[in-house]
Amino acid sequence: MSLDKILSISGKPGLFKILAQTRSGFIAESLIDKKKMSVGIHNNISVLSEIAVYTLSEELPLKEVFKKIKDKENAQQTSISHKDSKDTLEEYFFGILPDYDEDRVYASDIKKIVQWYNLLQKHDLLGSIEDGEEVTADEEE
């Protein structure tokens, strides 16, 4: 499954997988507890494939950041927790992305990235980031 089908919903913990589209939004399933919920189009939603991390030279897609973490961790869970201290998170992230923009990437962003990576790894959803190109929803049909 590509990152096009994985969402972050503002105000809800963790990540969600799109199951079906409805007239007023879609049905999503939590990766944390597998509960299904209806999500309206008025919710603040971020699709993971659309998120990028600021570096000093460009915006790096989240998929590329996940690849770097996966390479560093040998496709295992991260060696740190998203609950670790701000300094620990920043030091870890600097080891993965030495040129990230420290003024625009906050500790809370790093915390989310680490938590999301671990969730995706736990549910074996990181396989799609290894492929050179992701399969889009149109190509799957």
C-alpha cells in the first residue's frame, strides 16, 4: 500500500488507512486500534504522500525521510521513542537528515515522524517506499 492511502487526521492520534470513499468524505481505519470511523471533508487531513520536510536546500518528501530511517534502522523500529526528550529526538533526526532546517522543523514534527515510521513499520506498510515509483490509485485499478 502506498502512502497515498495513509492519512493523519488532526485531533486524532496515530495514522489512518483509507478504506472507502463516501459522498461526504471517506471511511478510515486506525492503524493503532483498527477502529473504523467516518471522516468528513471538513476534517483537517494530511495525506502522507503530500507531506515534506524542510531542509536547508529543498523540501524532502516524507517518503524519502522514511527511507533514510529504514536504512539506518535496518527496517526495524527506531532506536528511540517518540516520547524521548526534545534533545534526543533532534540528535536522532540530525543523524538521519543532517541538513534539515532546524528553524522550520520542530521537535513536535520529529516526534510525529518517528511515531509514524514506527506505526508503518509495525504494520508492514513500509514496503511501498522502497520501490522506485509508487503505484497510484489510478494504476491499481
